[in-house]
Amino acid sequence: MILNISGVVLLGTVVFLFCRKDGLKGSHATVCGLFGFYLSSTAIAPSIKAGGQSLAGLLGGLNF
């Protein structure tokens, strides 16, 4: 659950920065959000989730 919330916060921050710095319009951000919402209900959603968890595990295992 914590990984999901932090992922949403991270992606929301990226979209916000794109809106402020790179000229991403609010309508584009809305379309991106709707795309993600509808993508989560498709058959590919478990693969995307597994890939995200794998990437989070990889990044969590890095030591600096």
C-alpha cells in the first residue's frame, strides 16, 4: 500500500512539474490520468504492476 501511495505522489509530482515547467496543459494531464485509469482495468495491468514492483525492489536493494 505504501508503494502505491508513494508511486502516485511521485507521478503526480512529475505531472505537476511538467505542467509548470514544460508547458504540459491541464487537459493533457487529464488525458494522461484517464489513460492510466482505464489502463489499470485492462489485462496488461498485472504485468505493469509486477514490473513496477520489480523496479521498486531493485531500487530498494541499491546501497550508496
